[in-house]
Amino acid sequence: MTLLVILTVVDVVLLIAGLAFYLFWVGTLLTRIAGNLEECAELVRTIVGHAELIGPGVAHINQTGGVVAGALPLLYEMAEGIVVGVTPVPEQPAHPPTARPASGRRRSRLHDAVGFAPPK
């Protein structure tokens, strides 16, 4: 009976030691996470400070962008007119040449695969 009591006490001590180690490990991880979150909070505060300085100018930037975007179709039309006016037009031949593929006469390789030779 004393062996059973001793083994039970050892088992409980090992369980408590394991739980203590686990809690220590989790506490270390949480401390590291808290430090990282604190650094992130400082970075967010810096970004908010920068955004507050930029904020009033955004409305002006958007207004200017809208004016430029509205003028683009007109500018495009003017550029097209300039290009058409200065582009030389080549003389058209009386009889246009027959369109032929660059690789010559096209033939099917399917005939070669089955051993068929079309008459020439």
C-alpha cells in the first residue's frame, strides 16, 4: 500500500511540474507577443500622425486628378488628329498582290501520319 501512495505522490508532483513548465512557457510567449503589440501600437500612432498631416491635401489632390481625368479624352482626340495629319499615306498598287502565308503552301501532317499521299 505504501508503494501505491508513493507512486501517486510522484505522479501528482510530475503533473504539477509539467503544468508549471507549460504555464512558464505560455507566459514567456505572451510576454513576447505583448512586446510586439506595443511596438505595433507605436508604429500605428506614427502612421496616424503622418496621415493627419497629409489629410487636408487629399481633397485638393482628388480634385486635380478629376480635372486631369476629364481632360484625357480631349487630349486623346487632339493627339489622334495630329497623328493622322502627319502620317504619310503610302501609294496603293493598282492590283494588290495575292495574300499568301509566310510559310508557303500549307499541308496537313495528318495525311503523313496515316500514310496517305494526296495527288500532286
